[in-house]
Amino acid sequence: MNPKAHEPDSLPVPEPIALAQSEALAATLRAQIAAADGWLPFDRYMERALYAPGLGYYGGGARKFGFDARDGSDFVTAPELSPLFAATLARALAEALAASGTRALMEFGAGTGKLAAGILLALDALGVDFDSYAIVDLSGELRARQRETIEALAPHLAPRVTWLDALPAQFEGVVIGNEVLDAMPVRLFARKDAVWHERGVTVDAQGAFVFSDRPAMSGLDAHWPEGVLAGIEGSEDYVAETHEAALAFTRTVCAMLVRGAAFFIDYGFPRREYYHPQRAQGTLMCHYRHRAHGDPFLYPGLQDITAHVEFTGIAEAGVEAGAELLGYASQARFLMNAGITEVLSEIDPRDVQRFLPAANAVQKLVSESEMGELFKVIAFSRGIDATLTAFARGDRSHTL
């Protein structure tokens, strides 16, 4: 993470309406900072910037998913990249449904709905008889896009899809979360002169948001992540994130899961890699018009703010909630095990216009230099005794 402000002139300027929306959100954030005696923990700033109703990045109407800045989008996800991702993931989900004897699915943060539509179609093609597909998404704008996508691509299966405003107390089935954990608010900590500080947000004399560090109250603050930070070697200056929101979310999902499995796909590392001494600037990043940068204060509500996932903590949280760790693998190994090459082979290689783009997309999904190694798949289960095919080879659970 680069704590210095990113020069706005190097990025596209939003339209006036979008800028007005961003300034409206900024005004509410300034008021919240003032009400908190001039200093707001970064996770609270990030939560408002992303999820404030009607104004936040995910709570408002900004376009998010797409292939190019010219369509107004900010980044591309695997389901947008290729329908083969959903078709392959559906194979693992079908096996989990069968192994657990359940008949329902639930997806968190369904984006444009392409992943849901692809999974629905693939399960139908595989002959998997399921009862329902529930979607949990905070964004009303995205819910509308999801409904349109599913009705357009899988109209005969759309009646099985529902949208939930709250989680059920219990759930039997398979849960999917693609790039959900990285969008959870994170706390920031900075080690300076061998002393840990919590990094928050304040407002300068010009009304701009700036970072401000306060000494962390080790031993006094019940929410102080002393164990995690104390394990970071060295005394040099260092910036790191902690993931209380993602951990709490994982515990909630795994406690809700009575029988079945939960799959989370995201970019990140196990703890010893995440908090490596050389990763001294953390992993916080922002995405705006397909450009990554380090300024979370640029255009609040119009850009994505994210951090890589610390998977050891996620694994611990799920197990603490009573679930079993079903597997942990790179996206490449997971997709290869689940049969992505078989899915690709269903396209006739002589149909160059279809086959070559599909093959190129698969290469991006599994290549170590693209998404194959950085992205991981972690899964939890209850009531599944067997090892799923997707984790049969290359399971890295022992590295967590």
C-alpha cells in the first residue's frame, strides 16, 4: 500500500453526476469523523466508502464489473472472463451437494449474476436436481442486474432464484463466495520505531482525508490483534491489515451451515506469507477504471477498496465455528482437478472463433502468472466425509 495520495490527474475524471455523488458521501464521512472526535478507524471509513446505502461503491449505482474502462467498469472477475469458470465450479458444487445430501445453494456477492446463471445452467446440464439458489447481496442496483442476467441466460431456472435480505439461522446446502472476502473492511496498523499504531482517517485543513496514526493500546483494547501483529518479525517500519470483518463473516457462515459445504474464492496468502517481513507496505489497493493504485481517499464511493485475504485466519475462523476444513488449493489446481480442460474440450477446436477465446480465458484462469496462483479456493464442510475431486491433488491445507 502506498500511503501517499495518488495524483487524480493520472486517472480518468468521473462524470459530474458521479462526482456529486462522491462528494455527498465525502460530506457524510467528514461528519462521521467529526462526531468521532476527529479520528475514524480505517475499517469504519472503508465500510462507509464501500457500503453506505445509495452512496457507497457497492451500495450505489456505479458500474463495477467489465472488461474495459470505456464501459465504465473498474475490474474483471473470473465469471466475467469466461463462462467456463462457472461451468467448472458447478462440477465441484454438484459433488458437494451429492456428498452432503442437500439440494440448495446460496451465493454471496453475486456481482452481475453471470456466475449464478452459469452455475444454474451447468447444474441443469449435469442433471443435478436442486431446489433453490439464494443470493445475498447488499446492492439494490446489483440485484436488479443479477435478475436481468439470470432471466436472460437461464429463464427456465430463474424461478428457483431468490434474494435474501438477511441470513437464515440455519442452512443446508452449498455456499459460494467469489471475491467476497477481499471486499470486507480491514483495520490498518503501522509499526513505527518498533511501536505499533492503529492507522485511522482524519481531515486536514483543506477538508481532504488523510491518514493519522494513534498508538495502539496493547493489553487495554479488547479488539487489539496483538497475537497476529506480535508474530510479524523485525522492528522495521511496517504496514499491515487485520481482517476482523472477514473472520466474523466466515464464523457466521460456518455456524449457519448445518450440513453441506462453503466455498470461498479469492486472492491472498497463508499467514506466514501474508505477514512476511518483506511485505512491508501491506496489500491494500484500489481499483478505478481498470487501474490499480494506493489512494483509498480518491473519489469515495466511485472506486473499489480491497485487501488480499489472510487465509490462515479464515481457516481458523471456520473451524472455530464448528465446520471442518474441506480443502485449500490454488485456483489453478482446483479448476484443473474439477475438470476445466474437459469443459474446454466440449468446444470444437475447429470452431476457431469460439475455441481460441475460450482457451485464452482458461489460460488466464490457471496460469501462475495470471490468476491461477494468486487466487485460492478454501472450503469448509459439515456432513461430508469424502475428499472432493477438486481437492484430491494439490491440497495445501497443511500450509495454513
